[in-house]
Amino acid sequence: MINRIIRYSLEHRLLTVFLVILASIVGVFAAVRMPKDIYPDLSPPVVTIVTENEGMAAEDVERLISFPLEALLNGAPHVTRVRSESGTGDSIVTVEFEWGTDIYLARQIVSSQLDIVAGSLPDGTEGPHLGPVSSRMGEVFEFAVVGESTDPLELRSIADWTIRYRLQGVPGVSFVINFGGFVKQFQVYLRPELLKHYDITIDDVRAAIEDSNRNFSGGILAKGAQEELIKGIGRIAGVDDITGTVITSRNNVPVKVGDVAEVRVGGKFRRDDASYNGENAVAVTVQKQYGGNTLAAIQRVKESLSQITADLPPGVRIEQFYDQSVLIAKSIGHVNRSIVEGAILIMLVMVVFLWDLRASLIAGLTIPLSILIALIIMAMFRVDLTVMSMGGLAIGVGKVASGTIIMVENIVRVLREKKGEGSTLEITYEAAKDVGTYLFATSLIIILVFLPLLSLQGIEGAMFRPTAIAVAAALFGALILNLTLQPVLCRTFLKTGQTEDRGNSLVEFLTAKYEAALSFGLDRGRAVVITCLALTVGAAGLYQLLGKEFVPPLDEGSILASTVLLPETSLEEAARVGARLEDVFLSFPEVLSVTRTTGSAEGSEHVHPVNHSHYNLLLVPKEERHRDYGELTEAMRAELVKFPGVMYIFEQPIANKLAETLTGTAGELSIKLFGTEWDVLNQKIEEIHHIMEEVDGVADLQVEQTAGIPQLVVDVQRAELARFGISVGSVADLVETALNGIEVTDVFEVDRTTSILLRLDEEYRRSEERVESLLIDAPNGERIPLSQLADIRHGEGPQEILRENLMRRKIILLNVVDRDVGSLVAEAQRRIQAEVDLPLGYFVEFGGSYEAQQRAMRDLSVLMVVVLLLIFVVLFSSFGSLLQASLIILTVPLSLFGAIVGLLVAGQSINVSSMIGLIALMGVCVQNDVILIAKINEFVAKGHELKDAVMKGSMTKFRAIFMTNLVMIVGSIPLAFHVSTGSELHRPLAMVYIGGFIGAIVIRMVAMPVLYEVATRAKTTSRA
């Protein structure tokens, strides 16, 4: 079949060229239309359930809201994990589904269960309702709404009603979250003495306001040939309407709301604050739709913001502080530039070694054309252009060039050798046929190397799959061009009379040196075998020295600093300390802006107490900075230690989102302690914390704070309630309404809705004595102070309660510096096991990127075995020799020696990027071995003595194999040494290539022929 394809292409040159041009045009269109992003879609099918009950203690939220929801969903179809966060007044339950589950099916499964539990939730509960169809990875654009002289109430109203709702209508946007400012509210502050004077209860006021806020209809009024709709208008329009609402009458005198309360416009009780460069602000986060096109969504948001900006009041402005499209453009631009520069370097290598400009141009033309064909295939498989898929294309460039060199070099060599012996068509056909079958086999081998990656599940599969498809697509495109276009162009432009070997001193020099080295090795076969064994063992030993992590850290151009103050810290104090820290961050010349958010935004999927703050630091572009991310954060740590009581952790936005996507926790590494009793959990987590303080490489160590929140506990005395005939519900209603307040109804304004809050005036909520003096109506008309019905005392309670799969958990967060994650975890596990005595039912898990790294390494180890078996099958079918197939497989570890040395020298680790490089390295080395052994077998079949056949076969293929290894090296140089956004992701891969293929030139090109000769001679001797 391969030969027929070559023959048909040579006989139909115009058709072949036309089809290639057509495919190239389609490839250009595919490149323009393909979605672009940093990473592939790493959003697992996750459904978030948000439930609120303002002011409810965290223990009650856990017991009455979170736990019933968890228990209901823990065994639902396709559910893999259920997590919950219970804070003051907030419950967030996160339900994770199996990868591949349709997100809308997942939401349907959750939604169908919510109806079962919704009716049993406590009074005053808002929800449960499902969060937006998005995830943390979908937070792609953030900005601040700033107004120097604008009231925070008005600023939030602008953000809510002028900005948010317009952005939520933008195609591709799932949700918009506003953070900070004050939400406008009509507030009715009751005065107990006036209620007592008029003998009016809080429920009376509530009922009066609700009843006075309604429109109504009188139906249709018929007027002969016409009719009119009877419309009644009775809704509250503002403060005056509320103040004038009649509650009841006393002595024929109406008692109005204004007689017993002060009515005013104020800010809603809030648990969040925000600022931008020290100015009051509203921080806005835009989430894209699940699986949406990031660049397209951001572009539409920017266009909408440009229109919105024109409608903003004077003095109000929008300041962007996080734009993922900038990072995407820079990262993909870096890979594009590296591919182009690598291709140019490869072209130079071809010119130097082929010593024929036209042949080099024919070979070089295959690189861009194969990438265009690859883009078509990637688009068919719905693979986006990300740093992972572009990395696959970068791998493919070198492999494309190596296959191209083998084909063109063979045609050029045969045309020179057979000058005048036949037509160019026949000579070209014979030369192409000579290597076509083996090119097909070797391309199939490399595709087989990557195909098992498609079977990876979870986030590992999402990371690897685009790379595997991109590599396979590039190789497929190159193979098609090798068998069709290249022979056609060689026949057309390389005539037999134009291909004289004009001599090449560099090639002649290298050939002579190689011949001498090979001859030396063949004379010392046993020493070469021992050396190869030593290098293989050395590779295994050096591998243990490499650090291990999931993905290389990426300098995103932003820093996310998170701080935690003492648990009892108020929102106002947290904001004050936050302002001081903002000044510290702004003092760094590399920092362009600082946006602070404190606490949790209303409606947000993240529960953060008010003592938690996050600072998004926008940095000067990487190319213009003198300090990288690591140096900057180290300098910032030196400043933050001057603030006693402040715990901190430094991350980057995407890294933070990825960590929370993986395990629901921030930080590079998390240590999760599971158990049941809070006292035991608190004690044991402190023991683990002390151990981690002594472990080298630990930075930003932070124990999750869950206890220590001051509480005023109202413990009802049932005996006293029974004596007065008062129910627990009556006490609860009074305390909740009078102190926490209730939203009675809403006022519909022109384009917005504003709630009406009913509660006691602030002065009645400022002391324990005021709370004790609250009066509760008994059935006999008597009014009993709350202090007679309940034990009112001070206490402490958890600030936040975290659960996972129905178990409570405590967490330690940390980052790792100057050390790899794998070795740090190994030491931590060893010490925790030896030094911490955990009771039965308590256990420790390590999360964060380490969890994904362990899964990836475990799965890849299994897949490596599968890959080697597949390669063995292909080799055996190609050679029909068990010995030769086994020889190639058994020497695969030898090819890894140089790669491991390259990683060690460059200070790189074993991660997703370097593992992909190692897999590709094995494939290319196997390809070269196939070409070499096939040529040696050819000389053996012609009757040459074994050693002579090895020499002739090796020398014949020296230039092609040497060029293959060299182009893989030079093609990787731009990826290895460029310093720009995104370069960190591909540097490990490039160093694997550079070290591995240098090793292939220095070691493998001599070792493989010698091992072939030794193994074949040993087999022949044993038979004799």
C-alpha cells in the first residue's frame, strides 16, 4: 500500500500539489477559528450548592444545612466526592462527578435531590440553589470599579445594576460576582420602648409592611366597544411610603411605622470589603461558561465594558487587574516563536549537512505544511490551542524534520549514486520506496507511544490528551507528506544531473570520526556491553535524584497573596490591616497594582471568614522585571514577617484555581487530617504543624483556622419556657428578627430591587445587657425578659467547618521552595507516621498538585509497559526477528541517560512536561534504531560478513541518523532558552530533548551497532 501511494503521487504530481495546497488553506482557517487557552479544559464536572441563613453559627449551618445535603448526595450516580464548607450564615456544598459526565446531567442529578431536603431546612434559609455552570478555572477576567469621591453605596449599585447585569448578557459569560461596597437597603430600625408604649409586636410591624407592598388588579372594565384593564398600584416606592405605613390604631389614632422605628437608606449587613490601590472599590470577577472559548468571551466582555464605561457617572472608572487573554497570547506566542525559530535552525542544519539548497527547501517545506494538516486533525477532535497542544506540535516539529530528513536524504543519495542509470521518476520511486515502509513503521511506533495517553482519566488525562493528539496529528501529516509531496518535489526539482556530490568537509570530518569510533567499539564489544549496562544503572540512580511535581511553576505575571488574621478579627479591622499590607505590596517597583478582597461576597461559591484577605498583585511584564516570581515572593515574605499575627501564603491565580480544582484547597501542597471530634482534630493538626515547621523547603505554612470565634450563646431553659407557656420557636423568632433582622419584602425601583430590613436599632444590639432585656410576649399577656428564659453567656465556636465525604477535616496549607514536592512529602509522611499517634478512625492525606502528580506517575508507569509491548509487536512484525525486536526494547533505558543528565544540569524535575519529552525521546530513538537495523539487515542479506555489514549499514545511515538527532537538539534550543511568559512549561521537555539526543549522538549511535553485532554473533555461536 505504501509503495502504491508513492507511485500514484509521482504519476499525478499536479493533483498531489493541489491537494496539499487545499489542505494548507483549510489548516490556516482551522488555526484562526480554534479556541485558545492556557491549559486544556481542566474543569471537572462539579456542581456547587449555595445555601444561606444570615447570622447562623457555623456548627448549626453544618448540622442543619450542610450535613443533610451531603448525606443526600454522597451516593448519587457518578458522584466521586462531596465537600462542604460551613461558615457563619453560609453553606457551600461541592459535588464532584466522574470525568466525562455531562455537566447538565450532573446538575439534573443534584437538582432532583434538592427538592427532597429543601422543605426540612431551617426557617430563614435562602436556597438551596445551584451555583453557575462554571468553575474556578472559569474565572478569566477581573476588574475593579473605583470612584474617588463616590459613596460606597452608590458604587456598589453601579456595579450591581449598571455593570453586572449587562455583562451577564454577554455571550460566553456564565456569572459575574461583585465584591465590596455596600448593597443598598431600606432599613427599619425598631425601638422597643415605643413598641411597648403602643402595645405593638415586631410581627405586627412585619405584617403591616408586607401587606402594604402590593399591586393588585380589578379585572376588566367593559365600555361598549372598548374595555380597560383595572390596575391597582400599592407597592412601596421609598422611605416615605414605609414611614407612613399604618400598623394599627390606638384611640382612633393611626400608629405608623415611623412612630415606632427609624426608617432610612443604608448599607446591607456585609461580610466583604474590597479596595484597589488603597481606594474603596468593588472587585468584579467574570466567569466564562463551562467549556467556553476563553479568548472570545474575554474579547466580548472588553467590548461590552467599553460601552458601559461611556455610561458611568463622572469620577467612576474601571481598572482591569486580571486578564487571562494576555497570558494566553504571551504563552502561545512564545511557543509559536519557538517553533518558527526551531524550524529555521533545523533548515540551517539541513543546508549544512545535505549541502543542497533545493533539497533543504523541499525538506523544510514539510514542517509548516505538516503543522497545518495537524491543525485540521486537532480541530476535528475538538482540541484547543493551549500550551499543552502547542507543546505537542513543538515535539512534532523535530520528529517531522527527522522523518523528512530520512526521506529526502535517501532520495538525494540515490540520485547521486545512480546518475544516468534511469529516469528521475524511477530512481525517485525506488529511493522513496526504500525507506517508505520503515518511515511508516517508525511513525506508527511514535504514534503508538502517545496513543495510550488518551486512556488517562481525570485531570491527568485532560492535561496529556491534547499533547498526544497534537503529536499524532503532526506525525500523520508529516507521514502523508513524506510519502506524497516530497517524492513529487524531489522528482521535479532534483534531476539526476543536478545532484552531484560536491563534497562537504564537515560531513566528511564527522563521518571519519564516527567510522573510527564505531570501529573501535566493534573491536571491544564486551567493554561496550558493560558500559551500556553501567549507563543504564546510572540512569536509574540519577532518576532518583530528580525532583517530582505535577506541572512546572508558571510565571503568570500576577501574584495572589492570601492572608489570615486572628479568628476574632472584625471586618473593619481586617480592612484596616489590609490597607497597610497594600502599601507594603505597592512599595515593590515590580507591582503595578494591588486589588484586595476581604471576606466572602454575597452569592459567591467560596466561604471565607472576614479575617481572610486576598491580594491580586499585577506585575510588570516578565521581560521587564529583574526579579522572577520566586525572588519577589521571598522579598515579600521578609516584609510580611514584620506584621505579628498575620499568616500568609503566596500563589499565582491559575495555580490557585488549579489547586482548588484538584482538591478543593489552596496552596501547592495541603495536608488533610480527617476525623470526628474537633478537640482531637485541633490537637493532632497542631502536632503535624510543629513537624512541618522543621521540614526543609516548607514556606507559607498555614494551619486552617476553624476555632476561636467569640460567641454570645443564648441557651434556652426549657423549664422556664414551660412555666410561662412560651415555645422555643417564639424565642428563636424574637432573637432572629430583633438582633439579626429579617428581610420583609422588596421595593421595585425602575431597574433594580431593594430589600426592606426589619430589626432593632443598633443601640439595642451593642451589649449583652441589651440582649438580656429583650421582652417576649407570653400567652397571658405578660412580657418576660429574655434573661429569665435563657442562660446568656460568652463562648467560642468554630469559624468554619470543612467536611469531605461526610467526615470533618482540618487542613495545613503550604508552598514548597528550593525543593521538589515529592521528596518533601516523602519526608513529611515518614515523620508524621513516626511522631503523631492518631486515634482509630483518624487519618492523613496529602492533597494539592502532589495528589495529581502521584496519580499521573502511577498511571504513566503502567502505560509505559503497555507502550513498550506495543512497540515490541510493531518491531517484531517489521523485522520478523525476536532478537532484534528485543534488542531495541532492552536498550530503550540507555536513551534516557542523557535526558536525565540534561534535567539535572538544568535544575528541572520530573513533571508532565518532562514525562512527555521522555516518551517522545524513546519513540524517536526507536525510529532511528529501526532505520539502522533495516539497512544492516539489507547488507547481511546481500552476503556481507556480519562486522562488515554493521559497518556499511551504519556508515550509510550515519548522515540521516546524525541529522535526525541534531535537528531534535537545535529545534529545542528556543524552547529551552527563551525567557518569556509560558517558557517554564516547556523548558523541561526541551532539556529532555537536548540531553537525550546529545546522548543519542555520543552513546547510542555507537552502542546500537555494536550491541547488534555482539547479540547476532552470540546467537550464531550458540546455534553452532
